[in-house]
Amino acid sequence: MLRQTSSRRHLFARFSKNYKRYKYIYLMALPVVVYYVIFMYWPMYGAQIAFKRFSLSLGIERSPWIGLTNFSRFFGSFYFNRVLRNTLLISIYNLIFTFPAPILLALLLNELRSQRYKRIVQTTTYLPHFISIMVVCGMIIDFTRSGGVINDLLALWIPRQTMLTQPSMFRRVYIISEIWQSAGWGSIIYLSALTSIDPELYEAAVIDGAGRFQKVLNITLPGIAPTIVVMFILRIGQMMNVSYEKIILLYNETTYEVADVISTFVYRKGLVDADYSYSSAVGLFNSGVNLLLLVFANTMSRKVSDMSLW
């Protein structure tokens, strides 16, 4: 008991000392902490309705407990295999094609010698990130119509078709649009990482006769490898999170079979059908899988490369 009391006093004293020394940093961090407490941690209290038969009239506390019934409903439903398969496929395609795009763009921008042209390319590639998702989806729908600009460009090779009504084309359109939206913005963090590489390494490589590709392969990529690993782990931890807003705005009855994902299923069950307990259970399952994937990716990264989040 005395040892615990002594330890608490020591921790309090150390915190007081750090606060006096770094009080302005603590004050700067306070809004972020408050934001996460209010919007990230406090809503966890409501996650208990996943284990209840929630009723608006009874509220969270008085709604009866039903255990894992909602989870059993989801695992045994017709939609379980479909939404899980679509979520994983779209996430894997995103990982394969969308994740490397910002890295490749950052490497290409880093090789540009003209600063003016570099700024133009950066501004052009950043812009899609700032366009409203409603506007982006409206553009995608218009461009992929049978009379849209994309069909005008491809008319010499493939017949005209409304791409978003074709199940075989939906995922391709979605992934390509994701690359267009996120590549420029995502490249910022890799461009920042590139600035930390010592220029003398490149000078030494030139003296040794290394070409441009060899410098990228042996200096640039190893230099930003820790950043790539961290971003990859974070992406793995979001494998099950597919943007429901974009899917909802793009899909239709003809593409449900390939486009319906867990997040859109939660939206329909929770907000459209008002089945709050069931949708909370599905969302909790989704978050649990994400957590397991994050821990697994971090553990494997630490074993393979000695780089990890924790």
C-alpha cells in the first residue's frame, strides 16, 4: 500500500514538473484531447445497444439485454457473405492500387527539376481532395454515362455503356476514382519524408556512378521506408472501412451484388430501417475486425522489419 502511494506521488510530481516545463504544449494538445473524448470515446457508451433490444421510448439503460442475438442474426443472414466479400475485395483492391499511388507520385515529383512545373502538378493533383464528395460522384456519374467523356475517349476500343450500371465495371470505376481523389493529397506525407534524406548520400551515389533509378532504389526508398511501413499498418487497420457515402452515391439496384459493403448495410439498417441494435452490432463487428487487423499488421511488421506503431 505504501509502495503504491509512493508511486502515485512520484507520477504526480513528474507530471507537475513536465506540465510546468511544457505547459503551452499541453494547452495546444487540449482541444485535440477534448475532441477525441467527446466524439470518439464518449459514443462508445452507446455501443452497448448492440447487445440489447433497443427502444427509443425505453432508452439505452432500460432496453432489455439480448446477448449476442444481433450478431447471430447478421452472421446467419443472406447479406453476410455478400457484404463481407465486397468489403474485403474493394479494400484489397484499394491496398494494391490506391496505396502505392501517392508513393509513386511523390517519387516522380521529387525527380522534377523545374520547380514551377512541380508546383503546377502538385496543385492539380491536390485539388480533387478538396472537392465535395457529392460533386465528385456527380462528375463520375456524368463522365461514365454512355454519352460521357470517358466513353468518348474509349469508343474506339470498347462499345459505349453506362459503366456504373455494369457490375463488372463498378469496382474499376470506384478504384480509379479513389486514386484520382487521394494520390495527390496522400503524396504530401511522402514528399515531407523525402526532405529528411541527406543530400550528401545522392552526391556520393553520383560519384560512384549510380544512375537516377539506382538512387531511387538504394537511397530514396530506404529513406522513406519507415513512413511507408507506418502508413501501410494504418491502412491495414482500416481495411474494413469503405467509404459508405461514395458507395451510396454511386451504386444502384443493378450493382448491389458487387457494391454493397458493410458500411452501406449499416446505413440502410440503422438509418433507413431504424433497426439501431442490429446496425450497431454490425458496426461493432466491423470495428473489431479492424482492430484485430491493425494488431496483426503491427506485430508482423515488428517481426519482419523492426518497424511498428508500438
